[in-house]
Amino acid sequence: MAAFLGNLRNVVIASFVLAILLIGVYCATQGFDGAIFELFVLRWLHVVSGVMWIGLLWYFNFVSTPTTPAIPAELRPALGKYITPAALWWFRWSAMSTIVFGIILAALNGYLVQAYTLDATEGFANPKAIGIGIGMWL
């Protein structure tokens, strides 16, 4: 089991196969509703992207930056040549996908304008729109 879980490619493939099986079982037992499933997938992608974004932010702030001075000089080029560019690439695109999926979700759920205006168009009556709007602005 350790050899299987030690290979990222195998774990990713197994995860997708398991997800497809679970979706199949759910659809077979509960039925399939395309609109609800679409919102579920978008929300899942939004959350996974956000978790990746914040995880990489924490990696840079609490792991990489504080430990870089302790890395021996002969090993530092590997950090700048391989590790940091890859981590920055994933950081950049996880941030972008979090924002894009969030905007799409807000639009499909009908509160995009209320969130962006912090519900000022409705007299600040909807605390949910205000909270999500603050998160979108931040």
C-alpha cells in the first residue's frame, strides 16, 4: 500500500476513478439532476482551488521563506530553479481558478451584483451577500 500511495500518478488516477464510481452510485440511487450537479462540481472546484491557493500561501510564508537561510549554499540553486517556479505556477493558477469559479458560482446563484456591491443596491439587507462580497473584494 505504501508503494501505491507513494506514487502521485497512481493516487491521482485512483482518486478520479473513485470519484467517478461515487458519482455513478449516487446517480443510480438518487437520480441525476444536471443543474444541481453542475453547481456541485463548480463549488467543489472553487473549494479545492481555494484550499490549494491558501495551502501554497502558507507554504511560502511558514515553510519556504523561514527555512531558506538554513539551506546549504550548494543546494539553494535547486530551490530557485525547480521548486519555487513550480510552486509559484500552482499558486498563481489556483488563485485565478478560485476567483473564476467563485464569480461563476455567484452569477449562477444570482447574487453576483449584490456581492460585488456589498448589497448596497438592496440597502444592506442581505448579510450573506455582504459576507461573500467582503470575501470577493479581499
